[in-house]
Amino acid sequence: MIRFFCLLIFCCLASGSYASEADSLWLRMPAPKTAAEVITRKMTPTIQVAVAELKHGWRGVPVLLKVDKSKVERGLGSDGYWIRTATDGKSITISSIGDAGLLYGAFQLLRMQQTGASMNRLDIKESPSYKIRILNHWDNLDRTIERGYAGRSLWNWDELPATLSPRYEVYARANASIGINGTVLNNVNASPEVLSAAYLQKVQALANVFRPYALKVYLSINFSSPAELGGLPTSDPLDKNVRKWWIDKVNEIYKLIPDFGGFLVKANSEGLPGPQDFGRTHADGANMLAEALKPHKGIVMWRAFVYNPGDQDRAKQAYQEFMPLDGQFHDNVIVQVKNGPIDFQPREPFSPLFGAMKKTPVMPEFQITQEYLGFSNHLVYLAPMWKECLESDTYQKGKGSTVARVTDGSVYPHALTAMAGVANIGDENNWCGHPFAQSNWYAFGRLAWNHELSSEQIADEWLKQTFPDAASSASFLSATEKMMMESREAAVNYMMPLGLHHIFAFGHHYGPEPWCEVPGARADWLPGYYHKADKAGVGFDRSKTGSNAVAQYQSPLCDLYDDVQTCPENLILWFHHVPWSFKMKNGRTLWEELCYTYDKGLQQTRSFQKTWDAFEGLIDSNRFKEVQRRLKIQTRDAMWWKDGCLLYFQQYSQMAIPHELERPVHDLDSLKRFKLHISNHENAPR
């Protein structure tokens, strides 16, 4: 056997690009005193990375990396791996039929070492839940980021392709460590310019950096590019010249980037162009692109986030547009569906498109960046939210047809499976703004790899790897994990409990504004459209006697949601307009339950401050103070939410806030006059 020591890469890993504490992210592995012995018969750029990672971090017996095309490995796929200890216990073999599988197996071995997992007689076979595990960057070519809260875009387009930031490789390494194998570089609200020859060379430069880490690049495209970039008189997907333009453009891309992944498309949504502008369907537009990409094994991810102004319930529109097209899409098209039917709200029911589209691959889209959850100021661990969606039973093929199983190929045997996450990454020193926001990047990758992992297990992994010194304290681990696990529910409690949704401030979505009125604005951009508060009650009636959105769900869910007495109380105001005096299951009135729940959310955030402050000295000063500072902001924001919403809704309920609860410290008129500027979101009313 040939033994490769990859000294150059090892030295780089030990003292170069990844020496920065911030750039270590959750990969804070102490280097071994001597380089680990790693053995391989084959060397490729990806295997070379796997070797270097093991040499940099592994502190155990020699490791053999083996490309093996036997029956067992073939069953795991090119990304899967088998880790097993030799009979004599003196070595460990990682085998896979693909180079990427060896890389993922190497990171799994290192993760187990870092988290203190048992290393005795390993026999681990793993393959990913989804074939494509992809980040969607909403990054613009001017380096602004739509819904980004961690600085500017990582991609310095002005300097590319000549200058490559060391952080590009750090980014690829972090993604590879959690199994992410794709990245869409640019915003879904795409500029046609990204497909110009000059920008494609910049994309090529990034693809070259990412390739050894098994990370493919994809691009969001503007559907009107043939006209706006190519100078054609139309972008009609059935026009032969338009189709030829796309074929030529795709060929141009693949000459530069042979492993290019494909296109992400937002069309006929929020004013963006699309096939409907020419009297065509979403399937017509997607299939035109799919035909151009097919010879190169590229794919189309066509977003189902569509809604038009009108009298129809916005929550119903994606289903209404896409269900009639089920079965009309080519086999290299996958429909990308947000987890809920509205727009990444703190709590939504799952989108009824999951499972209902039986002939078309459908992929979940989650939002890692916290557009509706306090930006990078609030600690909100999102794995419980995503698990809630993935574990929801659609009943589309009987009991057990969970969102996870209808999208991962288990229920419907589609060859193309995927999961997308809208990235929360920027060029700030700590990558994600809030130190704990890194856990959401990590959690997305781990769930896309294995959606059966629990939120607790992922939090435990992340904490042990991100705070390795503090994690030696059992009290730190248990208390901090508890805080993370409670944080999503706390955010729902102090923002929009019981199924309330979209009552944020207009435009930037930071802070409460249930009273918002903007002259000339579309009704479905305003909070009143969603909460419908009046003297009779509050909530959106989506029952059979209302918008009948419940009919889009399979029985027994449609009946469960339709009856206010059986509807889950955490969604009751999503599906029903409920009287203020309605009796909840605990005996309180709806109004009392709102009051208690808002107050509970505030008290939970105060408890997070106490939890964190108890561990001063266990954590490096910079990260400790940064989390502490943001927890103070979060607590003040929770009070702002509680006071604003309760005082506003009290105008309609005409009921007193229960005397045992904390009194509002603001008055409604002052809150209504306050206008928050997005650049000043730390200066909310206090």
C-alpha cells in the first residue's frame, strides 16, 4: 500500500487557513502530537482532503480509506460510508464507492471522537436521507444579502476570479463536515447578469475551490434572461430561439464547470418574471430548463413560493397552482416547497403540497436565517421547528406518511430527493452573527444527512464541538442544551402564540406591528389580513365555512383542523376565528391564554439570561459577552412583543390582563408611533 502523508495540506490545516478561532466553527479539534497514520491506495483531491483532516484531528489507531465497489458499499451510494474496526482492533477502515463517502466518513469519525462517542468495535453504515443537501444563499451581486443578518456576502465578486479569499475553503470544509453537498450562490430574486460570461468565470473560480470538498455550485436564474441578457424579443419557454438560448448558455456553463449542479428558479412570484407572463405553466418553464440541463445531469429546483394579490387565501395558492401540474414535470425537476403554506413563520402547519404531489419530486425548503425570528439578535435553535415539520404525518398514503418520508424517496420512490436551507452566513467574523446561530447551519446539515436524528442529539453534538472546554462540565451541557431546546417555543410564545402569524413590522419583519396599515399596500402584506382581530374574536377562518384551506389536507387532518374543538391549540388561530371568551382545554379563556403565553415567553427569555450568566469563566470572554449582549436584547424585545400585542388585542377583547401577570411597561400609542430602522434594530423601544 502507498502511504500518503499530505504534509502540505496538513500544515495548512494546522496553522494556516483554519487557525482562526472564528473559522474553526464547530471544528475545534486539538491537533495530535504526531500526525495520525492514514492509509489509502487511491489519491484524488477529495480523498486528499479526507486524509489531511484525519491527520489534523484523529488521535487513534491507523485509518484505512478504501474505495470499495462491493455490494454493501454500492447499497450505500456514492455519499454513504462504512466505518468498521479491524478484528484485532489495531486499525479502522472507512470504505465507500465514492470519494465523497470517504470524506463524510472521515468527518463522522472525527465527530465521534470530539463528542465522546464510544469508539469500541465500530461497525457503522450510513447513507444520507436526501441525495442533494443544499444551501440557498440569498446573496446579491453587490454583496448585500436579502434577509441576511451577519454582514455582507462571502462572495467578493469584484475580486473574483483573480483573488480567492481563504474563507471560501473554510466554508467548503464546514459544509463537508456536516454532509452539505450543494450551494446556490445567489439570490432567488436573481439578476440576469450572473449568467454573463464575466460572472460565470467568477463562479468557476468558486467551484474549483469547492470541488475537493464534494460541494457543487448551483445558480438562481432570472427567467427573463434570454431577453434581458441575450437580447431576444421574448423569454417565452416555448419559443425555439429562447430554448436554443438556454441550451447554448447551459453548454457554456458546463464547459467552465463540468460538475455544475443546475438551476434554482423563483418565477411568477412577488413580481418576478416567469412562464405565466407568456400564457405558459410552471411545468412549461421548468421543463425547458430541464431539457437544456439533462445531457449534463443537471437539475431544476422550481420554487412553489407563489402568490398573487386577490381575494383567495394566500395559504391556498401554492397548492392551487401546482397540484394541477402533478406529473407534468420532467424527471430532473424537483419542486421546492417552503415548510409551511405562508412564509417561514415561527409556527405554521406543514405545506399541504407535501405528499399531495405524488408524481413529482418535492423538496422541503427551510429558512436557516432568522427573518421572522429576531434576526441574529435572538437565540432560537431551529432544529425542533424543522423536526416538527418533518415528523408531521400527511396521511397521504396512510398513517406514517410523514413529510420526511414523502420527500426522501421512502413513500414515493423518486430518484431525485433534496432538502434546501436558506443560509444565514455572512462575512462577519463569527459567520452567522449570533454565536448560537451557527447551531442552525450545523443542524440543517445534520438533518439533511439524517432526518431521524433528534434535536437534542444535534444540540449535544454542536455544543461539545463548539465549546469543547466548557462541555467538560455536565452542568453546562445540560443547562445550555435545555436553553436551546426551549428557545424556539419561547420565541413563538412571545411573538405569535396559538397560531397567530405574520403580525411583524412591515418590510423588515423585526418586532411587532399588528396595527400596521400602509396606504396602497397589498392586503396580504399587512398583519390585519392574517389576525383579523375584531370584537368577536381573533384568527383566520380557514375552516370549511371560511376559506376552506383545511380541504387541502388529507383526512383525518382536514377534519381535525376543521373543528375548533379538535384543532391543535398551537394552531387554533391559524385555522379559526375564535371568540375571546372561548374556553381552552386548561379552562382559561382564549384571551387569558394569550396573556399567559406572552408572559411565559418573556419569562423564558429571562431564564436564558440566568442560564448563560452562570457559566461566565467557562467560555472565552469574547463569545460569552457577545451571547450575553444579545440575550439582553432578546429579553427587551420579548417585552416589546408582549406589551405591543396584548395592548393592541385588548382594544378588541375589552378584557383585563390577569392581575397576577406582569403589567405592560409601554403604552400602545407610543409603540404605534415608534418606527424601527433596520440598521438600528438594537434600539427598539425599551
